[in-house]
Amino acid sequence: MPVHAQRYWEQRLEEDRRLLEERRQNGLKQAQAAAKALRRQWPTVRAVHCFGSVLGDGFRDHSDLDLLVDGLPPEALLDAVSLAEQAGDLPVDLKRGEDLSDDLRARLLRTSQPL
């Protein structure tokens, strides 16, 4: 491969990595804003945790924002997802803590970040 082509691809890969990290950081900001909005909309919300690829090296272009919410009324789930998605660009996968088995909830909490 000619040197100029190699340099082009190295620069392109570096730019892709930079943009991906920027998207991940924006996802973390979205998580904070979503947690604040969820607590404001539903005072029964006791805790919001972020988990999944946005917290580590597994984040990709297609990654979503994973949120675990305790105290969200069951009938509010779809509205809560919509509200969390309005806080940023990432699609949101929101789980109610009350809907999970104790084992799954404990595993998610071990690798989560409280918001």
C-alpha cells in the first residue's frame, strides 16, 4: 500500500475513533439528563442507573443507552423511554428494576453507574 494511502486510512480510523468516543460521551450526558427528567416527571423514581456498552469499550455506532430505573410506574414505561430519548441522540433501552429477577438486577447493578 502506498504511504499516502496508508496515512489516509490511519487518519480516517483515528477520526472514526474520535467521533465514536464523542458519541459515547454524549450518551453519558444523555443518561444524566434522562435521569433528571425521569425523576422530575415521576417522583416515585428512587434510582436510575446506566449500564451496558456506553460505559466501556464495547460501545459502537449502533449502540443504545441502557437505563435501569427503580420506582417507575409500570404504565409509564413507554412515556419514560420517549422522555429519555428526547434527552439525546441515542435510542434508549429502559428496564424497570421491579420487572427483573433479583439475579439479573444484581448483575446489572454490579456493572452500572448510578445517576
